[in-house]
Amino acid sequence: MQKPYASVLVKLIQTHAIYDDDRSYWLLLEQYESAIRDYFQVIGVTLDLNRREGYARLTQKEFAEDEGNPPIRLIRRVPLSYEQSLLCILLREWLEEHEISAHLSSSRLFVTREQLRDRIELFFKNQTNQKALLGKLDNLIEKLVDHGFLKVSRKDEVNLDNTQYEVKTLLKAKITNEKLEEFRDKLRNYVESV
């Protein structure tokens, strides 16, 4: 017999994340949290439920190659391209700035395509690289939507630059403060060497 929270299990397995703005899944997740945790624990997967940030995701312990018989990975690690990584780090920094800001009107961060373009093009001073990147911007944004780091909140078919995205707080789990600081150090070292 199917469990009442089966749709949550499937959604987590398919997308690896559920957000609190997806009310039907979120309410079921909260109601059956214990049973859902137990289900995933049996197969070596952990439910990371962060109510404060409004997301739930699946994680799986990393095993060293020399460890006996590690379980098969259910949670795929999807490598990001350089440009995707750069945009993720910029978005993560943007989230941090937004949270620190004293005049918050919302705890959620919304950005437009134009704002994304303006932020990322600063890292590509070479005109050829900049034009190539801007040509790929929509594909880059779409990949981050697919990974659950961005969510389209308002689509503008007339002027794509006005399309608005919500930056999802899952980025904070994927890019920790330590990783963010490591990137800043690398960036400072690069700037000093140029």
C-alpha cells in the first residue's frame, strides 16, 4: 500500500530538494518528517531539513575509495562548468549581502537577468570572452534553474532582461562560508598577480 508521503519521496529523489514555497510537498514533509527520514536512512541517504532557510535536500555520506564496499551513490554529484561555478559563487555572495543589508524588505532575494549579466560580466574583461559568455548567459541561467539554485519568479517575454529569478537558499548549503572565503582568497591572489 502506498504511503501518504510517497510523492515527497519521489520529489526528493528526482530533484534532491523541496522548498517551503512548494506548499503541498512542504506540508507533507513536515507532517511525515520522521517516516521520511527513516525511509532514506535505510538506503544510506540523509534528509537535511533546514526550516530556517526553507529547504529540504538529500545528502549522502562521502566514502573514501579505499573503504571496503561503499554503497552505490543515489545522490549524483553534478560537476559545474567554470561559468556555472562562478555564477553560483556570485549568487552566494549576493545572498550574503542581501542578508546583511539593514533595509531588507524580504528575506528572499530576487534578481533580474540584467542584474545577473551585470555581475558576471565584471569577471570577463576580455571583450571576446565577455561576448561569448553573454551569448551563453541564458543557457547558464537555465542550468542553475535545473540545479535548483534559481527559480523563475516572473518571465518577461518582451524584454528578457526583465525576467526575474529567486535565488534559492540551497546555495548556502552547497557553497559554505568556508568555500566562499576560499574563493575570495583565490580572487585576491589573482588580482594581486595581474
